[in-house]
Amino acid sequence: MGTVLNSVHPFTSFFYFVGVIILSMMFLHPVFLVIELLLLVLYNLVQKNGAKLKQTMKGSWFLILAIIIINPLLNHRGSHFLFYIGNNPITLEAVVYGIIMALSFSCLLITFISYNSVITSHKFLYLFSRISPQLALLTMITMRFVPLFIRRLTTISAIQKTRGIQMTSGKIKKRAHSGMRLVQILLVCSLEEALQTADSMEARGYGVKKRTTYLSYQLERRDIISLIGGLLILLICIYSKLQGFGNLQIYPELGRMGLDLIQNQIVLILTVLFVGYPLILEGRELLWWSWQK
């Protein structure tokens, strides 16, 4: 579904996603991350990405759970000992750090779901083709190959299953042989299409002259105000991080979870404004349409 963020200049929307990634990796505090996660989930629901969100989290829950579990098993730093597994102590600090890492990873994961809905291949090429046409094209082809490979492998598996080549039944050796056969077919088809694509690009004169685009975007006043405001918020947040605000002390002893200092509260408000920027745009549009009626 197209949202207001889809209608702004591609550089504005790309800057937003870069800023969200920076904030999600910079402020490793449970309060910050939980609020960011809720805002990102809400925006995905506004984008009608509920099915994609459910499918992505369903496929990633094991990795998220592994982050939470593995960190306390490998990291024994901290002063609050919970229990022992053999001779390995499990500390509260390591558990909290694992949860924070899982929250940060979840924020990044959900951010890329929204990113794929907003930054289309045309917008990506528009932003980076003039800087480095080869790198932009290579990036788009690489991103396209992942879902394309999955669809092709599903089709090839269904066709080869009629010939008795499948990985779901039989002995392990037979399954491995069938899997290698499917991968071989997939690679041959992909290489053949890659050669056809390269010949087509050469015939059309790709790279001979400076690349142009059939889509033209103009920076409007809304984009300029958004970029200036977003940049100021991001710079203030980065400066506050360097000054030690918005942090949760974990090692050697777990600090207070609350945000007692006014500076921490201000940084949290700025972070919420930045991450919730698309929701603010949606609310503004909704109020405008309601006023027009």
C-alpha cells in the first residue's frame, strides 16, 4: 500500500531509513528499542505489511531466540549471578544485553520490511545510478536474485518431484543427491538468464553514455523541511550519545532502567519524533482530509 512516505522525494525516504538504522544501533536501551519497535510495527500495519511482517518474524524467531540464549552462555561478565550451567555462570547483565541485541536486531529487520515497500528499484537506481551506475545495478540485481532464486527453486522442486527427485523423502544420501541436482538446475538456469541479460544490456548500449531516468523527482518544501529537521534531530542524538546520554550501563554492573535525567528524556522524545515521522505524515494527511470534508 502506498503511504505518504512513498510520495516524498526518494532521498527523503532513504534518509529516514538510514537514520532509523543508525538510531536502532546507537541507543541500546530497552526503553528506546521497545518504543522504536512498536512504532515500526505500527507503520508496517499502516502499510498493510501485516502478512509480510508475520512471515518474516515467523522465519526469524529462532535467530532472535538464539541471540538471547547464546549471549549469556558465551559471555560471563557481570556482577549479578543468576545460576550456573556446569561451571559457566549466567549473569543478569549478559541476559539483559542479549535481550537488547535481540530488540535491536528486530528493529532492523522490521525497518527493512518497510524499506522494501517504499524504496523501489526505480527509486534506488534514481538515487545511486549517477554516482556509480555499475554498483547500483549490481546491488539491485543482487537484491532481486534472493526472492527470484526462492521462487525458481520452488518451481524446479515441484517439476522435478514428478520425476522422483525430491528432498522430503528417502535416505539422507538420496536427499543430498536430490538437493545437489536441484541446485545444479537452478544455477544453470540463472547463469543462462544472466548471459541473456548481459547481451541485452550491451545491445541497448548500457554504460555508453551517462545514464538518464524516465522518472523525475523534485525536492518540494515538505522534503526540504523534513531533511533539515531530520538532520538536526539526528545530529543532536549523535552528540547526546557521545556525551553519554541515552545509554544503559550493563557492565560491570547493571544500571537503572529508568530515564531519570531530563537529557535522556529529551533524547527519547527526539528519537520518537524521528522514527515516528511516517506516522506523523499519515496523521497529518488524515486530519487534512477530515478537515476538507
